[in-house]
Amino acid sequence: MSARRRKRKEGPDDEPEHFDERWMASYMDMVTVLMCMFIVLFSMSTVDQSKYEKLANSLATGFGTVEVGSIDTAEGVVVPAEMVDDVAEGFIDETLTDAEQAVAEVVKLNAIEESINANLSAAGMAERVEFFIDERGLTMGLVGTDSFFAPDSTALSAVAVAVLDAAAPAIVHSALQISVEGHADKHGQSATFATDWELSSGRATQVLRRLVEQGGVNPTLIGAVGYGSARPVSEGSSLSEMAQNRRVDIVLLSTLPDSVRDLIPAAVDGTLSQDTSETSTDAGETEDSAPATSGH
């Protein structure tokens, strides 16, 4: 005898199933994920004030500026003078006075001169070159122009090539603007050149080409100019005095403001006071300074 299934009666606690509300599970999962994401974003945006001040102080100290708080890592300029490389490539602290910047520039230019001189000495050419520092920068004067150029010629001699090739690496490393300046004594027209301008500018151009084409000097940092006989360093009429006006100078130009460069001569001869006040500069005066003397 088969038993008939009895129909299950619904109790009072039974809830009817709502299949149209299953989306709520996915919705709550999404809300949970969004909440976690915003918590992470908020935690990332919170700045630790203590760590921020330490970072700011470290950066300020590293660049030699005024500290914004107290830290126990370093004080003042992190890189001391004795740690600067052989050409004194460092930085000029803008908080220094003009006098202090002038002294620092002289130290830098002296280091460049020593580097060039070391290369020239190794090549046996140190006696062929003269140096001096003024408000324009460092001037390298070719001594005895007859050793560098044949009379009434712009072609570089073997001595000139040796000197320029030895000096070029240190000149390149300085990364300064360079002015190659040709000068001549007052003799007027010659068999080859119509005036002293052509002779002086032609010799300057040959020096420039050697430094750029074989020495590796950046062509955007160098220029050549011929002054003819317009800027003599000697007004005498003797052969030796006239020979002083026949020269080619390689000038490594300082990039500091005029107010600082005006103080460089005093810094060179040791008469500069650290309390020297800032002075105004006539731009034309820096162009009229006398270059180093050298022979023809």
C-alpha cells in the first residue's frame, strides 16, 4: 500500500523566499571594497610632521640654506671646501656676501689654473703660457707669439698645437664660457693681410678651431674675436714693447654677477674686506680690462 505524501504545512516562522534581492550581496561586497580603498587613500595622505621636518631640514642643510628646525644630522654646508674636486666644481651659496662669493670664485679659478698648469708641465710647455685672474675670469696668455705662429701667418705651429692639446681637457672640464681673443701690434697692411684686424682674428679663429675640433670644447661655449691693435698693453715703440701687443688670449669667463666680479681683483691681491658692501658695476669696465701680455 503506497503512502501518500503529505503536504508540508508552512509554519509561523517560515519566510517566503525573495529571489529579487540577491543583488544586495554584491552591493555590500562593493561597499566594503570601496571603504577599504578610502581607508588606504586616507592613510597615504596623512603626513608625519616630524618626518617631514627632518626631510626639509636635511634638504635645506644640503643646499647650504637656513635650517627650518633642529636636526642631529648635519649643519651648514655639507660639502666642505677640501672635498671639492680638482677644478673646484661646487656651488656658490646665494646666502654668501658678494665679497665671500668673490673669494670663492678666485679659489675656483686658481684650481682651474693649477689643473691646466699640471697638464702643461707634463707636456713640457708650462713656460710657454702666462696666467692671471681679474674681474673677467681666468686669462691664459700665449707667450711668445713667434712660437705659436709664423710671422704674418695664422697657421698654428707645433708648439701651439702641443700647448692647446695639453690645456684642452682642463678647459673642457671647467665648463665655463670661453673667449679667444687675438691682438696685434700696430703695423698696418702686410703682404698677406690688409689690416691688423684680419691677422688677429685669423689667429684667434685657428686657436678656437683647435680647441673645438681636437680638444673637445663645446662649440656653444666658445667664441673668437680679433681686436687688431686697438687694445695694446704697451704703448712703447721698442721691439720688445711692441711684441707684448702681439698675443692670443684664452679667457675663461666668470659667470657671477657684475657686483661680485668687480671684487675679484681685490680678492686676488688679498686686499678684499669680508665686510665690503655691494657696489654697482659699469658693464663697460669689465670689457676694458687689460689681458695678459705675451710675445708674438
